[in-house]
Amino acid sequence: MNKRLSIIILIFLTSFPLFSQGIINDINNFTRQDTLRGSITKERIWWDLTYYHLDISVDPINRTIKGSNEISYTVLEPYSEIQIDLQNPLVLTKAEQDDENLEIRHDGNAHFIKLKKKQIRGAKNKIKVFYEGKPKTAVRAPWDGGISWTKDKNGNHFIASSCQGLGASVWWPNKDHMYDEVEGMLMSVNIPKGLFNVSNGRLIKIEEKENSNTYHWEVKNPINNYGVNINIGDYVNFSEIYKGESGDLDMDYYVLRDNLEIAKIHFKDAIKSMEAFEHWFGPYPFYEDSFKLVEAPYLGMEHQSSVTYGNKFKQGYY
């Protein structure tokens, strides 16, 4: 470290003692679980993540999630064990490859799956993991990760995920490290009738069942884990087309039913914002996945192609 940088760091830490004490506390509280999640382990580095199919059912009454994630990958180097991350109190119940059940070695929030199939360099394989349980409730979303289980003023369930700091494995199983980003994904979210789920990408199908509906959302662009989200509520939708630098961009807005009229006024700034960002930074990178603003029961977060908004339709920062 050069002398100038050392001086800058020293000035910063002495100028913000509470912040620096927080850094020291974090270092002192560093655990094995931090290492397993934060490291590119030998059980991670040998495979390149390519696609997810997250298929879940959300039970608002019992505040549970149950389902599976089919994970597609390319073998970079042969190895026989793969690490999948899922945080307590959720439970990884089963793993399978080519319809064969696999042995799972659990180490806290990291789960090591012993593969039976020979992993050949360049091969494109899939593994499917199953899970269930009550995910962590977000205490102060979005800064404190988890699921927000709330209701709107009409008594309808109003639910959303947020996990930027704590990691996506707080509510679904995945390769929870920023170094490897999936190339695309499908999200299938089953919820009780009368509610609507909004996730990333485009809604390609609504599968109606007796007491529930499954919403299938497809993401065509690479997406980071923490940007993946579910938003469940009594949503209504309106939309417009933005004539952008890369062509026509679908701008969709999902808000609670009672907020439709105020949202139509307030969200007029969305296209103005998009025009400004494209002018200064270039084309919006996710034209294939559209752009959505989705009302959420917390302040909001920059989920890719599904930006959550909770500023209560006020100007400025609520």
C-alpha cells in the first residue's frame, strides 16, 4: 500500500469513528459461514452458471416458501461436489441430477452435493434442488434482507423480497457469489387467487389452477442473484412505450389498486428519467426484459428490470 493511500484511509477512519468501529466489529465477528459464502471455493470454481428455473409456491398465511431451483451449468474442470447456498431457517430437502437422488452435506448455509455423474470438461449439465420453510423476515428492508410480509389498507397480502446485503440465498437456493452471473432465468411463482406476482423480465404465461395462479416470468439477459425478486399484491397495471436509443422500450407500472390514479400522474417522471440516463450513460441495457416500476411495502430497490418503489408517491426522498 502506498503512503498516500495509507494517509487517506487513516484520515477516513479517524474522521468517522463510529463507522470504523463498525468495520472493526465486523472483522472481529467474521465466521466460517462468511468464508463459505464469500469465497470462490473449490466446490464453486469448477462450474460456470448458465440458467436458473426457480419454481416456487408462496403461502402468505403461513409465511412459507416451498419449491425447487433447476440450475444449469457448464463444466470448466471435472469435480465431484457442488456448493449450493441457502440460508437458515430455510431447509434444502433434496437434490437430484438425471432423476437420481444425491447426497447432501450441510454446513450451515452452504450445502455440498455429491455428484454421481461424471463431470466432463465442456459438458452442459443440470442439477435440481428442492427446499422449503419460513424465510427470514426483513426487519428494515431493503437494508435488512429477507421477505416483507405485510398487508395493504384493504387487508390484502402485500409481500416482497429484498436481499442486496444479506444475499439472495436468504429466500432461494443458488450459487450465492457475485463472481458468477446467470445468463438468463425463468421464474414460476404460485400464489393464491386474488393476488398478482411481479418478477423480473417479461410475463410469458399465467397458469390458472383451482385456488391459485402461477406466474411465469422470463429473463433473457444476465442477472445477478440479488436483483431477482418477487412482488405479490393486489396489483393493477398500466404501461407506455418509450422511444429509446435501442428502439421501443416497454415501460410497465404495477401499483396497488387504490393507487392507480395517483401513480399515473407521479410516474410521468419515469420516461423523463430514462431519457436522462440514456443521454448520459447510453442505452438502457435490458430492452429484451422491459422496464417495470413495482410498488413495494418498503422504500424500494434497484432490482433489474423490476425496480421496486415505495416512496408513497411523494416528491423527493421519503
